[in-house]
Amino acid sequence: MSPMLKFIIRRLLAVPITLLVITVVLYGIVMLAPIEARVSLYEPRGGRSRNPEALRQYIIREYGLNDPYPVQYARWAFRLLQGDWGWSPLLRADVLDALVVRTPATVELTLYSTLLLVPLGLASGVVAGWRTGRSVDYGFRLIAFIGTSIPPFVLGLMLLGIFYVGLHWFPPGRIDISDSFVVTSPAFNHVTGLLTIDGLLNGRLDISLNAFRHLVLPAITLSLAHWATLGRVTRTAIIEERTKEYITAARGRGLPKQAVIWRHALRNAMIPGLNSTALSAASLIMGVFVVEIVFGFPGISELATLSWAYTPDAAAAMGFAIYSVLLVLPLMFILDIIQAIVDPRIREGIAEQ
Amino acid sequence: MKSLLRFFSHIPNLLAMAIIVLYVLVAIAAPRLAPPQDPENPAPFKVATVDTATSRHIPLPPQSGLPLGTTPGRLDVFYTLIWGTRSALRFGLTVALATACVGIAIGAVSAYIGGPVNRFTLRITDAFLTFPVLAGAAMFRLVLYPVDQQASITPLQGLLTSLGMDPVMLTLILFSWMPYVRIVNAEIAKLKQVAYVQAARSIGAGHLRLILRHLLPNAISSAIVLVGRDIGSMVILQAAFTFIGVGEGSPWGYLLAVGRDWIIGPSASLVQYWWVYLPVTLALIFFGIGWNLLADGLNSALNPRKPHQRLW
């Protein structure tokens, strides 16, 4: 078996363990809640009961809410695996359905932000690190410092204040109202769920462009802080790489400087950066939630605000928590794979990772 | 002593200390700077009692008695800014120190035991790393959910409330100890092999003594840097959570949430209603900058051999 395949399989095997740990912890938190709040995890589908007290007693009996923790957890986890994530009285919908419907918006935002921040972060880190002490480096460090100092939600507010309220360039939301009728009409084919791509597939360039316009500010807001961190790590790495012998050797053989930087130095210097980005995938997704709410972007974060505002809705809170881990895992996985492709130690299976 | 002098001879470190001391002084002097209505039990908010013909929903500009005006709903911006400092410092210190204690303890003990136990701990740590903290807030809200209107509370709820815990605090503590484990673990795994530790063990030093006296002091420097950084970032997270409506408890975040419509709403203007967002925003940003710079200075003072990684 090739080392790369081995690496992928090992990463995939970690997924069930991760989910097990997270669900055990989450159900543990639910167990700490008073039984009146815990009942809402097993709310029956449909309308409200005329006699909430009787319904509560029924649920406690039916689902064995006084059973010991492992028994309850196993029963609940089994239901989860069957796709029964509970019913949210708040959304008046199945939690899993509600999450799936809102996923494309969240994925689209995450996708474009990552596509923006990873290449930019690597490139600016390399440029700044190669020219330490020059004005490019100072410029990069200043912007990176500002980028990590401004909280994303504040940055989002300021950008909206300037570019939406002031200049009317970039509106909040996901798509203009006039276009939203087109998008929800049956004639519009939702192939990927991503409006920017579906617009093209349906031959409606205007829809794609409109969706892009709505993505600009949230993507910038989301990218800035992570871009700065990635750029900094890459900068430190390239400073270290720069003095290594293989660089001198390559230059000595007459390889052009740009080729040495971008083909040889970057490959080694991008590993720590990608690693730190992969490790902060959870905070990236959390940033997505915050930015979604600030920009009125209709993603899955809606469940977080609702389940906070109207307790108890344990099914919605729990569903959101588990589902957000399911969003983090693929992102982490992709970044890990890119890192493995770049890193010959993993690719050839030399490192004991 | 010498290293202390060196620490204070760097201008960014001085700046960091100046910013932090300023916040601490404001927090201490809060009752004098902004006298609360009830000195025994100061509230984080004060509704301005100015009598004007304007609607309560329009923010009042700065005027005598209201140095920074009000938000919509007549909340006194200056008052909240001052008392918010207290709450921010308390929150940041509590959460950062609690997470650090949890993380360092887990990391040190499991690295000391080593072997399969340590591998197991690290696997769990990695699993926790995939959890976006925000998603935990609503879960802990359930734990603190009042059982009924008569406000009978469970013993656990009583304990948590008496400790001053709110759901956001609990979430942040439970889901952000992982970096400490990884850092301390890596350091101790290295140190365990070093001769002085082996020597201490050979003359019969106990487990606890080995960890506390010989291993931790040498493994903790990176963790201290992280505490510094976390104090700032935890407060900013709390403000962000409060702003987006997944939490409460950050007066600064609440001010921004209340003023939101006048920052990005239909009749908003960044220029005209600057007092609604600018003072709070600056307070938040400088809070973060202060602790970040301090962490940076600590990093180069405590880990001199690590690559030079200054923020600025």
C-alpha cells in the first residue's frame, strides 16, 4: 500500500473516534441539564401538546430519561446513526432537514474564504519572509498586525457600514430579493447548491455575479485574521528555509531566483502554515458562523442563535453542535491532504506522524 | 532581574504594559469614574435619564453628563464602557487561567505517564480540536435552564451560579484547553529523558514532586505565553458571541448589538453616529492588542531560542 493511501486511511479512521468523543461529551452536557430541559431532545414530531406535563412524563418514561448515562447515550446515538436527529419545536422541522437545507450557504462561504486566504497567506508570507526588513515586509507585518487585532465581527460591521450603507457596493444577505425569486423557482436547477456555480450551470450569469457580490465582504472579513496568521507562520518558515544549503546550491547552479523561491523554498515553507491552518479549522468554521450572522447570510448558524434564544430546544442545539463538527472534519481533511501531498516525508512514509 | 530589565527595555512590551495597566486602573476606579445608581450592587448598564423630546430609539450625542452619548434605548455608553472593563478583565482572567490549569494538568500528567495513556489523551485532545466553540454555548444554556418560574434550581445550577459561571464561560473553558495539552505534553516528553530528571528520580523523588518541581517549571513557558494571548482573545470571543446573540454577559458586545441598526441599518451612518460603535470598538481592539503584545514580549523573553516571531 502506498504511504499516501495509508495516510488517508489513518485520517479517515480518526473520524469515527472524533465523533464518538464529541457526542459522548455533548450527551454528557445534556445529562447535566435538568430533566425538564432534557426532555426537549425527544420532542415528538408535530404540534404542541395540550398537556405539557403529561407529555413530559410520557417522554421520560418512553425514552428512559432516568436510565444511567451509558444506556441513554447508546440509545440516543443509535437513533442519530439512523438519521433521526430529533424534532425542533422552534423551527417546526426535523433538525437534520433544517441543517441540510442551510448547508450550501455555509459551504459556499467557507469555500470562497478558504480559496482566498490560503493562496494569499502563503504568497504574502513568502514575499515578506524573503525580503525581511524591506518595506514589503514592514507593510505585510503592519497589515497582518491590524488583521489579527480587529475582531472579525467588528470588521464585518465596519465593512458593511462603509461599503453597504455608505457606498451601496456590496449588500448583505446571500442574494438580492429580485433574484431570490428566480433561485427558488422550480425552473432553476440546484445542482451543487452553491449559487455562484448553479447560476452558471443554469446559464444565468447575472445570478452568479449577484451571489459573488454578496460573498465579497463576508469572505474578506472571514479571511483577514486567518490570512494574517498563515502569512506569519509562512514568513517565519521561509526565513529559516532561506539560509539552508539546498537554496544556496540551487542558486549556485544558476537557477533563477524566482524559481528557487516558488518551486523549492515555498514547498518546504508551506508545511507549518498549512498545518496551523488545519489545526484551526474549527475556529475558521466558528468564524463562518459569526460572519454569517453579522451579514445576514442564511447558513446553519441560524440554528445556533435560535436554540440560544429559545431554550429549551435541546434537539436543535445538539444537532447544530454535531453538524458543525461534520463541517470542520472535511475542511481539516482537505488541508491535511494538501499538506501530505506537499510534504515528501508523509508522501513517502518516512515520518512517523 | 536582568531579564526583567531586558523585558521592559523593548518598546512594544512597555506599550503592552501601559495598555493593560490602563485597563486595570479603569476597572479599579470604575465606581469613581462612573458612579452606579446602586453602589452595593453595580449594574453593568445605566439608562440615561435625560428628558428630551426625541424618540428613545435615536442615539443621543455626547453632552454634559453623557460624555459619550447613548445607544438607542438610552444606554449610557461611557458608563458601560467603564464597567465593561471590569467584566472583561474578570472574564478574561477567569477563563484563560481555568483553561490553562485544566490543559496543563492534563498535559503534564499524561505526558508523565506516557505510553498508551498519553496516546489516548492526545487522541481525545485532537477530537476536541474539531469542535467549534460557539456550538457549545446553547448546550450549556440547557444546563443552566431554570426548571420553572418558581426558580427552584438544581444543586449543580446553584454551584455554577455561585461560581459566577455563565454558559459562554463554561463552553470556552471546556472547549479551549487543547493547545495547552499539546504544548505541555511535547515539552515534558522531551524533558523526561534529560539527565537531571533521571537524577531526581534516582534519588527517590516522588511522582508529584517530579512533575511539579522538576518538569513543569521548565515546560510551562509556552503555556504562559498562550495564557497572555487567551486573556485578550477570550474577551473578544465573548463580545462576539454576545453581539451575534449566542450569549450574554459582555457589556461591550451588548452595546454593539443594541447599536447595530445605527451602524448598518437603513438610517445608519458611521460618521454621524460614531459614538455608538467607535469607543466600544476601540476598547475591544486595544484590549486584544495589549494582551497580544504582552504575550509576544513574554515569548521572546521566555523562549529566547525559539525563532523570532514578533507580532510587530
